[in-house]
Amino acid sequence: MKQYLSIAAAGLATVLLAFTPAFETETLTIKPEASTIEWYAEKVTGKHNGVVSLGEGMIEVTNGKLSGGKFNVDMTSIVVTDLEGEYQKKLEGHLKSPDFFGVEEFPTATFVITNVKPMDEGQFNTRIKGDLTIKGTTQSVDFPAKVEIKEGKFAAYGEMKIDRSKFNVRYGSKSFFDDLGDKAIYDEFLMKVSLGAKR
């Protein structure tokens, strides 16, 4: 009897394995030349915006769907695009200083995807969660994105809202200083990230 049970169990296992879907994961390389990162920040008396360059990165695709990935941001490349000349250079220098992102000590920021969920919210079809590291501090963030994958090519656009106070970026923050008045700079800033990747 035991012999028959063993044979039956082996047969059932074979059937289950036959119907278990195979998970095929491939890695796509992010192309900096096909990717952009724009930033938007506001203060009581106005706002500024600019760009920062993407470094190395990769995307993992499992059975045709986004399943993971990571990328670096070159913080030394911060550029202000709403100003020109002396004022532009002055603000760029300040953003790169220890008051803000301290790029000499922390030249790279990183983002590592930890979870991906489908969603249906306007132009977005995916919610991405991951670990963001800025200025040596890592925090979990999530944001909506539009993801398209076809024939070994990957394109995504996401809008990431970041609370700088959680990354020890303190200058002009009401979270750390009182009585700033109209010199206060809002903690939250927006990064619009467009990524292109392929095999």
C-alpha cells in the first residue's frame, strides 16, 4: 500500500510541476542618454527647477512585467534651469554644498526597487516602492509610474515626491528651524523620472 501511495505522490508531483509556470527574468540596461530626471522645489517666496543626470542602472523584467531594478543619480551634476548667469551658478553651488546635498562627500544617490504593484490611476499603471538613499540616509518611498515593456525595450515615467528633511537636508526647513518666516523652503520636492532601458 505504501508503495502505491509513493507512486501516486510522485505522479501528482510530476503533474503539478508540469503545470507550474516558468518564471523567466531578464535584465535590461538603463540608458542614461534615453533617460531624464527633472526636479522641482518650492519656497515661500518662489520656486526653482532643474535637472540632474542619471548614472548606471538596470531593470529586471519577469514574464514581461517589471519586477525589480536599481539606478544611480549623479548628484554632482545638479543644474538649475530657471535661472541664468551668476544667480544660476550661485544656486547650483549652494545645492551642492553641505547645506543641501553635500555632493563632495555624497556624490551619488541610489534607488532600489523593492516592490511593484499594478494600478489604474489616470496616466499611471504601476505603483513602485523602493529604497532611496540620499546623503547617506536610506528611506522607503513609493510613487505612481507609467511602465511600458515591449520586445526587450523598457520605458517608464514616474513622479516621485521626496521629503528632504528625512534625508538630513536641513537648510531652510521648518522641520528643524523656527522663525524662518518667508525664508522657509518647503521640505517636499518633486522628481520627474523618465527611464529608457533595453537588452
